[in-house]
Amino acid sequence: MSLSPEQLQAIRVAAQWYARLHSGITTDAERAGWRAWLAADALNDQAWQRVAAVSEQMSSVPGALAAPTLSTSPGRSRRQVLRSALLLTSAGCLGWLSWRSETAQNLLCDVRTGVGERREVRLADGSRVLLNTNTSVDVRFDGQQRILKLLWGEIIVTTAADPSQRPFKVFTDQAEVLALGTRFIVRANSQGGEVSVLEKAVEVRLLGGGPAVRVDAGRQLGFDRQSLGTLRANDVSVGAWQQGSVIAIDRPLAALLTELSRYRLGILRCDPAIGDLKVSGVFPIDNTDLALAALETGFSLRVTRYSRFWVQVSRGERG
């Protein structure tokens, strides 16, 4: 598949619009801007259909968004849908991927999800927590404070006002996140983590002490045990998993497979020879086999299944 620079740019913009429209905080002006962009050029309409194709298969695109574009292309075959699921450009070399699991460590937590599962929990104060795949959380509320301990994984927190004005904090192994009446995402593992703010603000500080850093809406901050990272703008894919998708914009294939591996059991590896292939598109996390089939069917790649729990993606033979 050969795409012009104009087509590639339209795909990038379409993926950005998709992420914005599925953020949960879209304004009327942004929706009007999306419609204007869609109508401005046939390439934009084609790009939107490419980005939304896999999500259409998974019924994860709300009807109000999908109807103006997806309904204009009835009768597309499964092969056509799979071909439009992602775009691969440029090649290089990257290392292999490996499966990780912290299940044993987290068996005694208060709330958890299995691999591939998402779950929303309403807390005693009315706050809501959405747990992503393979996530473990302890809840500690008392008369002085409201605390979540994120042992592993990723959560979206929507805080509720508290009559007693108890602070709401999320702890990881490395950092403390103080909510300032907000909606935010925390992702953590044994090495470090990241905070992305969707509404209002949070303050982040290392557990070992030091000054707090304020993170406002639209910004994110990474951290490890030694230091806080640099504030930067949220990536357009932030939080897309709540809608059942991973959004990629010029993302290396190896990195995409690493992300998809979070949602399936076993090992998902990438041949180093194709690790740097760039990917743009929207990929389902509730059926990762569909994303793998898109790679195999649409782009002459080979998905080798040594067993149900051991899969490798490599370059296929061209016929």
C-alpha cells in the first residue's frame, strides 16, 4: 500500500479528531470543527473512515459520530475493513517484546481487573474509578483523607466533592498525586508511572519528598523513583482505552504491539526487522486478534501462533 504525503497527513489529523471526540469532554465548537474538517476535502472523509474502520467492527464508535461517514460505505468486505485499519510507513529495527504479569503480587488488593478487563467502581464518597486491564487498587478512606493505592496498572479517576473537604490522593510505589477537584489518569508499574490530567489539575510529588509539581488539564507528567519528568501536552491517544481503542499516530509497530499485549494473555512479540514500521490508526483492545488479522491480511505481515499464548508478528512473503 502506497500513500501520498497528503493522505498520511489526513490520517494523522483524523486520528487526532477521533481522540478528541472520544475524550468525554468535547465541546460543541470542537464537534462543529470536526464536521467542517470532514467536509473540507474528500481525503479527510477517506482518512476518517480508515481511522474508524476497526472501531466500527467493534461497535465502539457512537452512532452519532459514525453515521455521517461510515454509513456512506456499505458492503465493504472484511478484507477491506482490515486493510483500512492501519497504515504502515518506513522500516527499521527494534527489539523484541515480552509479556509481564503482576497478578501474584496483587491478589489481596481491594479492587482489581484481569488481563483484557475494564471495570468502573463507584467509591463511598461518590467518586468514580475506571480500571484498565490488569490493574490493582487498594482503597483507604477514613475521617481525614481519601486514598487510593495503585499497585499496578492504569486508572481514570473522577473525583466527587467532599463535604468534609478530605484530600483525595492516589499513591503509586514512586509518587503521590493530590487531586484538585479533577478528572485524571494514573498509570504505574514497578519502574515508574505517568499522570495525565483531563480536567482541572493535580499536584504530583515523589514519595521521598521534594517540591510538588502542578499538572493542569491537557498536560501529563512522568515519574520514577528518583525524579519527576518534564511537563508536556497530553498525547491524542490518552484515555482512548475507555472507549475500547488504542490510537496510534506514526507509532512504531513494536510499540503498538507492546500496548496491545497489555490486553491479551501470553507473549506477543515483534520481529526486530519490522519493529520501526510506523503505524497510524485505531485498534480494538477487546479483540486484539482483529488488529493482528489486519496486520497479516492487509500488509503482507505474518502472524505466527506457536500456541494460544505465544504469538509473533514478522514480515510475510509477498506473492
